[in-house]
Amino acid sequence: MTPPPLTWLYAPGDRPRVVARALLAGADVVIVDLEDAVAPDRKEYARAATAELLGAPQPVPVHVRINALDGPLAAADLAVLAGLPGLSGLRLPKVTAPEQVARVAATAPGHPLYALLESALGVERAYPIAGAHPAVAGVALGEADLRADLGVSGDAGLDFARSRLVLAARAAGLAPPCQSVHPDLRDLEGLAASCAHGRALGFLGRAAVHPRQLPVIERAYLPGAAELDAAEEVLKAAAQEPGAQALPDGRFVDAAVVAAARRTLSLARRP
């Protein structure tokens, strides 16, 4: 079982030096952003610089967040970037309908697609979007835009949408979604607490906007010593006596518990 990514680091596409540093920062995936992080008068330069970067394979997977699908720039982004050897995935912002995803899949075949849901309508259609095409590899929330759309503040107002996303991803057979970014770069304690909350909701990993956030995210999502010990006990018991059983400490073991233990140990084997 290949360990899943836990850290996804955004870098603005119009700042090649920042992108170059991001590639060496230790993130599992680097996301080059052509959308919100790039001013309108820098869009063409960002696209050209990103195409130059992705003309060759990169040391870590590189995804590109293209411009909004309902605007004029997304088609140009796809025309330039699709097929480049360094491109590992496309992140599609502000998705509101499965047809949008299907059109991108037809335009840029062979690339994993990640749909970003950033509005009430997008969240309401989470499951159809998650299952829109076999190329869909994941879904995620864009929480800043979603907060603005819903008129909510703080975390509690988004928990329904977060759980809805986790359920939709699972129902569509996708990996658990990663959390949206924590925008306060200095608030590492708040980031850790937010990651713990996201993990409890069923998320796996998190997007970051600065390298200093990466170790906090990784620590929050990697299993601790007690979790590893418990997982190993479950697998040992299952190997000795297949089928449902109760451990001496009262824990019940069945196929679902064994699968969860395997996932826990897979995370611990990350390189």
C-alpha cells in the first residue's frame, strides 16, 4: 500500500523562485497556483513560467491550480499545460457541476483532476462532482470562498460542509480529502488544533501556504506511538485468529478494524 500524501504546498505561478524553493521544502505535493495568488496582469507570465518549469519532470509531484473554469483563462491554461511531462495533476477551482469536470477530462486526458468546491452549490453537488469522471482523483474545499458565500465565521459554520465532503469522497471511492489552508502563518498552535479537528472529521493531510506549516501538518496526521501499538496488536490478533474477536483489553476486532489498522501502519511507513 503506497502511503498517501499528507502535505500540499501552494506557490504562486508568477514567482518562479518561490516555486523552486517550494520544490525543495519537503512537501509531498507542490501546487503551482495560477488563480487567486496571481494578479490579472501577471496571468500570462505565470502560465508561461509554469509551462517552462513543467517541460521536464520534477523531484516531487507538481499540480497546477488553473483559473476559474467559467472564465476565459482556464482554456488557455489547459492548452499550454496539458501533456507536459512535469505535470502530475490539475486542481480545478470553484467547481459547481460535474459537467465542468468532464469537460476538463476530455480536454486534458491522462491527468488526475482535483475538484475544489468553494460555494454552497458546489458542496450540495459534492457527490456527483466526485464521481463525474474516472480522472477525478480527489475533492477539496476552498474554505475562504465558501465562508464568504455562506456568510459564516469561524470553524463551526463549515463543519457540515466538511463532513459532506468527506462522505462524498468516500461514496465516490476517492481518497479522504485534504484540509483547506490555514491562512495565519504565525498561528502554528491554531494550525495544529485545526488539523486535529480535521483528522477527527475524516480528512487526511492538509494544504499549506508556507513551508513552516508543513512539519505541523505532518505531525498532526501521522499516527502516534499509542496508535501504532494498537494497530500492530490488531493485526497480530487477526493473523493468529481470523474472523471477528475480542482482544483481552475488550477491543472488538473485525474486518473493518483490521483495514483501519493497515491504513494506520501504512501512514507510519512514509519515507
